[in-house]
Amino acid sequence: MKELRYILQIRLAKDTVFFGPGVRVLLKLTHEYRSLNEACKIMNLSYTKALKMVKGTEKNLGFKLLDRKIGGLGGGGSSLTPKCINFLNRYDEFEEELTTKASKIFDNYFKEFF
């Protein structure tokens, strides 16, 4: 028998949701591979859709997420701005703190069921 558990997904919104697990993974993969295009391939996501996600997030946050270098001799690539890296680190810390507190709350309410 499977153990009872909860699933917590954090999304940020203003009028509509603009940041969540998908954008987070896209940015982290872009950082890892230094390429938005490579991140798109890994996620099976069109480049156009990824750009739309990035631009929507930038608009809502009010700052640039990526520094993009277009082609040329050394090839193109993308890197996260320092502000984006700071934002992702804070988001990760926020998620970790929420998850820790949510686990305690979950245990308070449902411990008797498992």
C-alpha cells in the first residue's frame, strides 16, 4: 500500500500565473548548458514558446532574466543575469522553507492515517 503524501507546487502570480516549475526548469537548464536552445531541446519545448515564457516572466518581475549572445564565430548562447540567479536562489529557499513547514502541518493533520 502506498503511503499518503501531499504535493506542493509553488507558482507566482500577479493578474495571472507567470512563474512556476516549468519556467524554473527552463532557466536552470539554460544556466547549466549556457543555451536557451539546448534547454528547449531537453524539455521538448519550442524556442518560440520558451522565449514567450521568459519574456512574460521578465515583464512581471520587472528585470531581465537572460543575457543572450547571438551566433558569430564563437557561437551563440545564453546566461542568466545576476539578478535572475539571485531570484532563483531565493525561490529555492522559499520553496524549501514552505516544504519543511508544510510537512509538519501535514503530519499534524494526517499522521493518524499512515
